[in-house]
Amino acid sequence: MTTIAVAGKGGTGKTTIASLAVRYLVKKRETPVLVVDADPNSNMGLTLGIEVPITIGSAREQGFAGDRDIPGGMTKDQFVEYKMQEALAEGDGFDLLTMGRPEGAGCYCFANNIIRRYMDGLAGDYRHVIMDNEAGLEHLSRRTTRKTDVLLVISDAGMRGLMAAHRVLELADEMKLDVGEKMFVLNRSTPESAAALQPEIERLQLPLVATLPEDPGLFAAEVAGHSLLELPDDSPSVGGATPLFDKIFATA
């Protein structure tokens, strides 16, 4: 099993790249794939074209906020696992879990422990796991998945994105995350912008492995509400990302 965590500043295209990774694996018939949307913005369902029935945050609220009743004959563990199974959205060759946000105040330590245990067991049923993370790496720090084979850090062609990517990599080191390899991707760039940013990439010691072009087809798909799984093979984003995924899934 290969686990890929995608992270970076919001708006850099990390959810798009995570979705392209799912597309790659489905096309290669490297299935089933577990997709975990751990970004609070929760856009993976839209980019993959499937409806999210309930988020894990909502399931946790329903099980442990206030004095909500758990159905008779069910333990707390069983009820949370039932709600998490309910939250598993099924796609063609992949399943999606959306973490979402907790809505109320209070301690969720017991529920979080169940979630960790459940996801560790669930991940074993899949060939690959793709996790779309927020820049703070909250879910990775909470050990909600097993060892991460590749931490794929994304930036757009701007200084703020580069600095955010550098901070993500620093956080991974500070938190002593169990990561096999760290990779940096410069997204939405031109040859001119990539060349202009190269000195800063080197100064920050970002482990650059790929430079992906701007793709008008992504914007058109978003406007039309189409899944990124439907992108044609000759689209710039697919063509640019394929060598990257060849490298990751051949060596991870």
C-alpha cells in the first residue's frame, strides 16, 4: 500500500493535484483507492464528481456532542464506526472520506482515538491512500493514517506559496512525522516564472521534482461542474502530472 499526503497553502492547486493522482491510479487500474479529504475546505467531492453524505466531523458531533443518544445495543466505538462507514462515499475505483470540521466545543479525545483506529484498519483494504491536507498538517500530526510514503508539497508560482511550502516541510520535521520521501511541486507555472523562482527554490532547499503548467481546461471543468476524472489524456495538467505520478508510484 502506498500513502501519499498532499499539502500546501490554500489556492495552490493541491486538491487538483490530489484529484489528478486519483485519476492516474484509476486509469492504471491501481484500485481500490482510499481518498481522504483532510482539508477543512472539503472540495475533493466536487473535483471527483461524487456527493459526500456526511463528514467525519459531523459524525463525531452526532456521536459525542452534548447528551446525544446512542442507539440501544451499540457501544460508543460501534456507533462512531457506524457513522464513519456511513460517511464513506463510493466512487468508481475509489472511496472518499471527508474529514470536515467539528462544529461544537469540547474534548473529542475518545472519538479521535476511535477514528485513528478505524482509519488504520480501513486503509489496509486499499491499494493506495491519497490524503489532501491543510497546510498545518493537523491530521498527519494526529496520526490518523499509517506511515506516509510521500509528502507532496505544492506551491503556485509565487513567493508566498514557496514560503508556505517551506514551512510545511519544516513542520513535518518538527513534528517528526513518519514520512518516507518529501517532494516539492511548482504548480501553475511558465518556463519564465519557474526560471525566476529557481534561486529562491534553491535557497529554501525545496526538493523540486516537477513543474506543472497552467491549464485552462481545469478552470473550464470547474465552471461546468465536471469531475477532474473526466479530463482528456492530452490536457496540459494530465500530461504534466503523469511523469510525476510515474515516479511516485514506481518508487514509493
